[in-house]
Amino acid sequence: MTPPAPGAPAAERLPTAGAAPYGPPAAPRILVTGATGFIGGRVAAAARTLPGARLVLASRAAGPDESDPAVRHVRADLTDPAGLHGLCEDVDIVLHCAARIGGPEQSARAVNEEGTRALLAEAERAGVRRFLQVSTASVYGRGVFRNAAPEHLPVAPLSSTSRTRAAAERLVLAAGGTVLRPHLVIGAGDRWVVPGLVRLHRRLAASVEGWQARMSVVDVDDLARAVTAVAVAPRETSGVWHPNHPEPVGCARIFDALVRLLGLPAGNGDIGADEARRRLADDPGLLHHLAMLTTDHWFASSGLWRETGCATGGGFEESLARHARWYREHLVL
């Protein structure tokens, strides 16, 4: 891994045609961390489709029995640096999807920051050629984000999870690695985005100022394809990318789709933001959702898809329709 040039901005585009080729091996050996998680599991599945790829799938829990000789499951605990020794041996590409979400800051730091530091050291020792971290747009904190590119956005995390993930990003970028910052990720296995939207809709029983804000969203399977496309791109990809669907979706459309596709009761009228905050005063989590959904949060995301040639997939409604059965079976609707 080669560090970026001093002062080089985080990129929303691949280097120009004159840049030196990356030249991924014909049969890349890829390590995926967090391989049993919501995003990591999908990334592992997408990596399986790469021609000739040999996979090492790492997670804290034991993986399933594996009949494919090109796939090996290993246990790995990011809080145990000594236990990571040898994990990156003969690995060309690391797809780092493991993260601690929520909980005390000490626990989040042990996994997200110090665990990433230890994994990077092992990757450097083993001669890994490309290191990619799946992070989050929440490292930007709160604000109004309209067609925002990473090189124009300061990192200002507010929660312990976001602070420690931002710290991990700094380590990855300093080592010449690649960071992907999705915003709202939906799909089977989602325990935060759609569940939170459903709870918010039920509590408010109304729209809020017409739900005019727009959001960046990405289907978890499309995100996984984006991760693998960047990982094996023939040219250098170091820097920061936004891997969301390039077209933001209006919040009114989001809630209309929830009602139509998940069978939620329709809302009753429209209320102001102050009234909405009053109704949610006892629930900090839903107040957080409300603050986000009443402010534009959409990020410049077309460069990744364009430069890698990876298809963007469908929009929010198509994605929700594809995963609606899972949501209906796993959520209290």
C-alpha cells in the first residue's frame, strides 16, 4: 500500500488515465472482515462472484461449514492484535467491514480504531496491495448536505461510534487505503434504517412539513457490488468515495413506499417540526431520525459507479420491494 501524495484531497473519482495501473491479480486472494454481518455478509457474497477469487472470511463467530475449497472461514477478534497474526498472509486485498456499532466508547474504540490499527499493521507486514474500509457518512455529523463531495466535507462526528470510525478512517487513509462512506443502507438484515422509519411513522401518524428533505440511500447488495468493484478496479482507488445510489430520494416518497409495500397505515395530515418533536420528546432515537429526515442529507455519489463501470441498481422503491418480505417477517409492523 502506497500512501497518497502529501496534501492530496480525498477523491470522488479515480485517477486520470495517465495514472499507473493497479493490476489486480487474475485470482485475487481477498480477506473480508465482519463476514457474518449485515454488510460484510453481502460483501463476502459479492466477492464470491469474482472470477478466480479465493476468500478468507473473518468474523468473531464461527462461520458455516464450507464446501467451496476457494473459501475459508476463520475466527478473528479485532480486540486481540496477537490473534490477528497471519490473518493477511498471502492476501492481496482486505475488505474491512467489521465495526462496533453502539455501546460504550471504550468498546467502540477497541474495535473500530485500535482493531483497525492492528489489522493495518498485519496487512502491511503481509504485503497486502489494497485495503478498503466500509465506513459511514455519519462521520460528517449533522448538517445540510446537498450533492456534497467528500473533499468538500469536514469530518465532524458526534457519537462514540462515529468518532471511532472516523479515527479508523484516518489510519486507513494515511496508509494509502480506500474508504467508502454510505449513508442509509437498506435491505434484508437492516435493523436500523427501515425499522427506525417504521417506528417514526407509527409514532407521528402524520407527515412532517411535507417530508421535503432528500436522502442518499443504497441497497445493501448494491453497496456490496460497489465494494468489490472498487477493490478490483485496475487503477488506484485510494481516498474517500460515496457509494450511495446516485439519485437521492425524497422523504415523502420513502414514507409512501413504506405504506404501500409494508402495509403500514396511512398518515393523517401534516404537522410542523415543533409538534413532531413534542410527540417524540421521550424517545431520543426517534428525535435523531426526525432531525435527519427534515434536513437534506444527500451526497455526490455518481463518480464511483461511473468510473468503475458498476451498475447502480434500482432506486429506493425497487430496493424496498425486493426486501419487503424480509421486513414484514422480521419487523413489528
